[in-house]
Amino acid sequence: MDWKEYQEETAQVFRAVGCEAIVNHKTDSARGSNNIDVYVTFEQYGVKCIWIVECKYWNSNVPKEKVFALQKIVENNGADRGFIISKVGFQSGTKEAAWKTNITLTSLEDLRENLKKDVVLKTADSLEKRIAVILKRLYNLGADTKTGKGSVLKSYPKGVKM
């Protein structure tokens, strides 16, 4: 894997839970433009949320200065949260610099693990909706459009909403 693939893998993790994730996204912020490794957007409770993700596919630990730099980028772009995804880890002091801020420090593996439950729930929800559509089509298959009689299924299965 190289740094480009690392960015794409990171974006895929966010996409798997229903977010839009754009790799190598250029933003025009309050203080100039920024090149964002992964720009994540989604809607929560009717509000658009923006997360800015920096991917560090380095063979060394990420220094705390990167936390401060990301905080400014997050602030200047009006984002809700920033992530630093590190291949190796973080220097001493980096976690303290991110403590009680809107910056999350993690690895790609930990991110995947932490979102695993959400991926399963999103997949189950999607499958449930697809099954309901299929069952409705089966019910209507061969049915008289006026009376509904002659359907392949005698009635909608329990739990399938009209």
C-alpha cells in the first residue's frame, strides 16, 4: 500500500457507514485554500456535518504540531471534527495536544474496528429495505391491479410496510 491507497482505504471506511468521502479535496476556507486528504460529509438530525481527515502514511510518529495545524484547518473550514489517521502512531505529547479538542487521533485499523458495528447496522438496514421492495413486487406479481387478487403472495409478510 502507498499513501494514495491509504487515503482511499480511509475514505472507504467512512463510505461504508453512509458518509460521502472525497479524497484529495481542495477547499476554499476563511484563510485561503486547503488540500484535504479525505473530506467527509453526512447529515445528522437534519444538520450537514463536515469532518476533515489527514492521513499520515509515514514510517515515523506524528508530532503534536500536526494537531495544531489540523485544528486551524478544521476551524477555517467550519468543520465539526478533524481526524489524524496514522500508520505508525503519535509522538509523546500529541495525544495531550488533542485532548479535549475536536481532533481524533487514531489508526486505520482502530477506525475500522470502532465503526464495525455501524457498518453492520447500515448494511442490515439497507438489506431490510431491499427485501421489502422485493416482497412488495412479489405481492403485486400477477395480481389484478384493481382487486389485488391473483398475487403470488397471499398477503404482505408480517413487518413489511405498505
